[in-house]
Amino acid sequence: MTTFVDRVELHVAAGNGGHGCASVHREKFKPLGGPDGGNGGRGGDVTLVVDQSVTTLLEYHHSPHRKATNGKPGEGGNRSGKDGTDLVLPVPDGTVILDRKGNVLADLVGEGTTYVAAQGGRGGLGNAALASARRKAPGFALLGEPGQAQDIVLELKTVADVALVGYPSAGKSSLISVLSAARPKIADYPFTTLVPNLGVVTAGATVYTIADVPGLIPGASQGKGLGLEFLRHVERCSVLVHVLDTATLESERDPLSDLDAIEAELKEYGGLDDRPRVVVLNKVDIPDGQDLADIIRPELESRGYRIFEVSAISRLGLKELSFALADIVSRARAAKPKEEATRIVIRPKAVDDAGFTVTLEEDGIYRVRGEKPERWVRQTDFSNDEAVGYLADRLNRLGVEDQLMKAGARSGDGVAIGSEEDAVVFDWEPSMSAGAEMLGRRGEDHRFEEPRPAAQRRRDRDAERDEASQEYEGFNPFG
């Protein structure tokens, strides 16, 4: 059964915003008291957060579809809908987020680091929020926006200071078990280690992490064996440690050829040329192992490698190795540039940026693209004439009408707002500028006008009575 997963494809969907409410306040002696529809609630976000207690992506391997809750619709009495609950997904430290094309979206390193993978939709405004001096009684509300949805790829790159590389059964797991408190599975057959093992080492005042990379063999960078699956785990390390088996039982292998083969795979994978190398000659407690170490040591020194002869069984040379690695890690940490304080970058829009574009496509359709027009279309209930009029008014004020005319659009031409997948298409009539105010005044119901003061009502009644009396006094029933 799979217990470790370091790459998954995750389907995330944020919650939809709740619809606004179109409602009229009613009470005794005041059946039409004005609009009181509340706003819809915001949809929940899907957020990834680094959690040190999580070490694998196994949970998302079994359940790759994740969705936040929707916002609740607004209600009458100016009651807004409840916001959707955010969905927080814990991920291991060192998780890289990519889109399906392989572009890096985020690199999550450090406890508590977050990334919003899908943003919840906005709630629609109720008719109370849409009321104005010009539109006193809107008979419509805005729809909630759909939440974002996307497919992302999560890749785990182990956050380790030291990476042990080498052939299977070279003794990497044994070294981790004696250098740290980790207890990996150990045996003398190939591919004992099927997952990267991670241990914490304390050497004096320095504490660092050490990990082994399983299954590196010739051809690993092209997918042979297990190496390709785990090569990504060496990318964050400060130093690479070649663990060479000086007591190998395979006649066609020797430590030097093993080193050359592993270096070739690391070079093929790329991005690791700047990492310092250390060579560990393991299993020198065996007589043949010590003899072979003495033979190959001059060649390794001539190549510029720093060499340590160790034995995981007798613990020979482990203290020297541990402190040497701590020194390299400390110098690497000191050489890293200090993280600057978070800076807020302000990028003002160009003065001629209208916020949308109008383009003529090959099929003769004029397509309008822009954040505001597309959002307004998603918020519009096209079964309500007043809502459509409100949309026309907004588009006209934004300048869409003028841009269409400048682009050469004529009466009856097709206009699409939005992308090809979810566009709203209509036949354009160049009457928005003349009719936008009329459309914008939809919903002005005289029944919702402010009541006249009592004195004014008395004066109006007296005037009507006087007018009726004058007509009666001039009436002759006998002709």
C-alpha cells in the first residue's frame, strides 16, 4: 500500500458567492416600504498552508477533488447571507505548486506559508444596496459570482541541508540512522528505500537536516528505476554527499564508476553544479573495503573531493563527518542573502487604460474582454429586464458603446462579452447612449416615493375641495 506520495494533481474549486435578494419591506399601513433585500455571502477560498506535521501528499492522492462551501443568498429585512467557509489544506514544507503546463505558481517553504489556490466568488448585491436617488426601488438584485476553479500540481521537494546520493545499498539509510534519530528501513538488497528518509543531526551548536535520495542508478534522469521520482528532493540541499560502497559484491561495479554514474545523472537533471561535494567511503570496517578505499583515495583527492572514511556499523569516522557537514552547512547559511522585508509594489494603471478591450474576430464577432465587463455579465440575471437595463447602463458608462463604434460595429453586428467558453453573445444596437438613461431608470416605482408631509397633504385636499366647490357653484341643474 502506498504510504508516501510526493507528486499529485489536485482539483480545487472555491465556493460560489450567494445571490443578492430583491425584496420589498412590508408592514401594516405601509405595504411598499422600499427595497430591503440583503447581499449574498462571499464564497469560501481554497488555501494551501505549510504544516510541519505533514510529511507527504498522500491524503490528496486519495482525495484529489477539494471544494470550499458556497456563500448563502441574501434575505429580506436587509439580512446579508453568511460567507462560505474557507477550505485550508495543509501541505508539507517544501511543496511547489504548478499549473498543468508546468509553470510555477508558488513555492511554499516555512511553517505557516500560505497560498490561495482558488478565490471564492463575490456575493451579489441586494436591491437595497442598488438603490440610489435615481433608482429608488430596484426590482432586481445581482447574482453571486462563481468561485475560481483550477487544476494544480503539487510537488514535494524535501527541505534538507545535506543530501546523500549513491547506488542502492551503498549505506545511505544506515548513515542516517547513526547520525540522527531517524529509523529508516535497512536491508542489503536494492531499492530497500522507496521514499526519501529525513533526519535531524546536532553537531555542536549547529543543527541541520540530512536526507537520502533513493534509487539513483544510470538512466534515472530519464525515468529508469526510482531516481527520477526523487531527484527533485536534492534541489534544496546545501551540500551533496556521495556515499560509495567500498565492499560491493557486484563484480562489474567499483566506487569510481559508481561516482561517475551518479554525477552524470545529476548533471543530466541539471541545476546542481554549484553545490559542494563530499565523498564518503562507507563500509571500511570490512578488510576488503579498507583496501579498496586506500586504492581509490588518491584518485578522488586528485579530483578535488573532500573524503571521509566511515563505517555505519562500527561508527568509525562519523563524528568527523558530522562536524564537517555542519561547518559546510553553516557557511552556506551565512552566504545566503538576508530576506528583505515585504515590500508593497504599486503598479498604477496607464492613463489610457480603459479596463477592457474590443477586438474584431475572424467570424465577424466583436469580443469585449475585461475584468469589469465580464464580472458584470456574470452578475446579471438575464431573465429580469431591469437587471439587463442596469447592465446596459454600466457598460455604457464604462465606454463600451463608444469603443464598439470606434471599432466599426454597426447595428445588428454580433457582440460577445467574455471568453469563448462562457461568453454572452447578443446583436448590438447602437442605441445604448440614447437608451442607457432610460434603462438605468428602470425600477423607479412611484409607489415607493417619499410620503408627503401632513401639512402638504392637507393643503392638497383643501385645494381639491375648493376646486370641486367652484365647479358645483357654477352648476345649474335646470340648464
